[in-house]
Amino acid sequence: MKQYKLILFLLLCAAGMAGCKKYDVSPSLADPAYIRVFNNLSNTVDVLHNTQAAPFLTFLVDPKTDAAGLPEDAAVVGDYLTTRQLFSLSYPINEGNSSVGNGTIGGQLNQPEPPVLYPQNYEYPGNAHVLTATAINGFDLSAWAQITSGKHRIMFVVRPQNSTPFKGLSTAQRSNILVDTTVTLEKGEVYTLEVVSRDLDKSKYGLYIRKEQFIHQAFEANKIYTGFVNLSGKTPVDTKYGSDFFFPDKVKINCTYSIPNDPATGTGSNHYFNPLQGYDNVYYTTLTTKMDTEMPYLALPLLPESAFFYQGIIRRYGNFAKFDTGNMPFVQFTMVDADKPVIGGDGVDNPTDFTLTSSQDPAIYNNYNANTTSISKYTPNLNLVVNTGSNYHVYSTLNIMEMVYDRVYLMQIQRDFDTVPQN
């Protein structure tokens, strides 16, 4: 009798859970590969769309075409693909959020922008209900979608900024094909696909695809890792792109790890820092080519958790509104044109110098306008501080810095949280 009641109870629970499910679960794929897709374009892509604030794309895998050869559907449709956010995590950062509206803050003065009334997705799969990757090599990779391995036709179409789904667009609107190529995806491999500009002045665009090697590499749990790749196209000469800075062809990168100097700070509002011993403007690497698919990773130590507290209180992240770096340990990268080294002693900065400060609060970083110059010179802190409810813990991360013309996109790969870090 007890066994019968237990079975009945389990059946009722199962029925209840089935009645509450939000969507059907897709069947598992045999021998899948994994993909993640970004739109790196932040400039208008052609004269037919010069009223758009930014390019707006539809991503298609194995498109189905009409009699004229134009796409009308696909095996995978990633619609409403807007320019990516400056910061992305290895799990769906916008999961559970509506794709309608963006809530963007206008800049460092918090001037609100008009609301966006049409759907937009910052990446694929984003918040799409698809099967995703499990933890691989100890990293949470649920921001990558499963896809059948093998050969696929990949297409990106420029679409209007409205709420009409791709299949409902007119023939003329579906004809603006930006990228059309074929790729082969190996089973078990992790790929990041990005629409890039090859030459803005000549309106040449393409697909950058990187088979992520970090799933095959060994990383120490007590180290923070950072790699850089230059995904800028040819440096534009046309002034219509509105920037006096673009990353050069060859970039030399140095690194400083700053830790708070509390005695010097005292009770003042300005915070003082000292470089961590051995990490004071140290040479990291020189990027000699663009669109590389492999990168070396700089290893930095994971500091003891006590370094993130002051008098028992968790330290602060940086704050754009006050133009400060907070009082938490942070990393800073200096990037200069390797073909135009600074001749020391004159105190004059090279006009191609770019300083990237990784100090900001990851929870609110994407609330700010990516086109604001001051914002583009910061990233979230590379130390991942997690509040477990009763305690804070600091985890190491793996970070991919993608340099695109005048800005840097940070993709932060987080570890699968199976154990508490021993720092």
C-alpha cells in the first residue's frame, strides 16, 4: 500500500511538472557541434539602410530558398540580431528576459534613450529555447547552441528594424544578403561565429569563425587568463565613421595588476593603488595579424579573498558616474602601435595608445551606451565575485578580448561552479 501511494505521488508530481512546462524540449542531437553567433557591426552596412542606427541582421543555417533563390526560411533562424553588447558571459546573460526593448542608459550622465519597441537579440542563441552545450573542460558553455556536425550553409541577411519576423518580410527585404558561405563543423567542437567588416570604406563584410581551443587546454584554477584578438578590418579613411582612433595593424600589449593602497587612500574620496609585484606594466604580447583564430593567454594570479575586503566589507567595483575604478583589485592593459613605438622621455603619448581598464561592475556594465568613448575604455572586473547568500567567493575566469576598430568586446568564460575556490 505504501509503495502504491509513493508511485501515485510520483505520477502526480510528474503530471504537475508536465502541466507547468514552458516549451517542448527538443530531441538530443547525435554528435553535435556547438555554435555562438555575434553581430560585430556597429555601422550602417549600405546606402539602402542609411536611416538605421546600426545594422540589423537575420542569421540563417541551411536556408530554404524560393524560386528566385532568395531565403524564406531555414533549419535555424536567429532573427533580430542587433550589434552585440560590450560584455558577454559564457551562459545566456539575457536568458528569461523579453527580447523586446533594451533599457539602455544613454551614457555616463545616465540620459535615457527612447525605448526600443521591436525585438532585438544581442547574440544567437541568446534567450532562444534550444539545446545548449554542457560544461566542457570545467567551463560553463551554455551560451553555445547545439547544432548537427558536418557541412552547413550560413547566411546573414540585413533586415528592417521592426517586429516583423523574417519569414514575414517582403521579397525585397529578404534579398539584402550580407554574407553567404559554407562551413564545416566538427563534432564536439565549440565555435564562435562573428559577422565582421573586412573594409568599411568598400563595404566588404564576411564571417569570422573561431574554433575555440580553450576546451582542449589545461588551465590552473588559481589563475585568471586573458587573451586578445584583433578583429578590426582595414583601417577606414572616410571620416564618416566618426572616430579619431582605430586599432592599428600591429598592437603591442602591456599589463598592470593594481591592488589597493589603503594607507595612502585614508578617508579621502580618491583611491590609490600599487602594482602587484611582478605585474607592473609587464609585456604580454604583440598582435601582428588580424582575424587570428588562435591566441595565447596571459596568466594572472587569483588573489586571496582577503584582498577583496576592507575592514570586513566587500570592496567596490568602479563607477562610470564618478569616473573611478572603485577600490577592488583590477587589471589594466595598455595597447600601442607596435610599428610606432613611443620614444621615451618626451612625455608625449602616442596618438594610437589605448588604455583598457578592467574594473567595472559586471551586473550593470551593459546598461551603458557602448558608443560612449569613456565606456569603451573599460571592461568589467576580471575577478568574478559571487555572493552565495552568506559568503562572498572570488572565482577565476578565462577572458577573450576582441578588438573591433575602436572598441573591445569582452567574452568572459566562467568555470562550472562545482567547488569553492581555495584562495
